[in-house]
Amino acid sequence: MSSSSIPQFTKLGATNYPTWAGEMQAWLRAQSVWRIVSGESTIPTLPSPPSEAQLAAHDSWLAKSDKAAGYIYLLVEDDQKIHLNSISDDPQVVSSGPTRKPNREGVASVLCARAL
């Protein structure tokens, strides 16, 4: 069961990463988008021409990716969002950083580094 309302845990700030990371991971799992953030689920490739089912799977993945990126962005303090401006539309990049491979340990290793 998932709810699209924003959870009530404290947003990521300069000093609360350990608590926030656990809460964020649990929230993203409850929303069925954690596998996208962790990199376990990757965008389905589309052959040419794609079938209706392949297009639907592709669109579904993109919608989940958008949700994950939005949730992460909304759960970061306003004064920390400047660190996300260029990467906020890709939850996998947000969680792992543009030069790192995705990791499964925390949803915001790069957010924490940039927020401090």
C-alpha cells in the first residue's frame, strides 16, 4: 500500500543525514520506487518499432523515476536544494552522484556531501 502524500519525517539538512537516509529509503520502498533510485531497475530499452506493451513499460518506468526524483527533492531543506539544481530530475544521479556508480547503501550519499 502506498500513499502519494509527502511523509512527515525531517527534511535533509546539513547535519541529519544518517536519520534522513534511513527514513528516505523506507519511504521510497513504500512508494515502489527504491529499485529505480538504487539502480537495480533500469529503464527498459525500446526496440524499433516498439510494441504497445514495451511503450507502456517504458512510460511506467519514467513515471516512477519522476516520482522518485520529486520525492527526494521535496525532502531536502530549501537551503540545501542549490546542490541539486543540475541533477534533480534523475533520482539515480541524485542518490549516487554524477561521477559515481549507483550504490545501494543510501539514497543521498551525494546529497549529504553537497549539503555539507
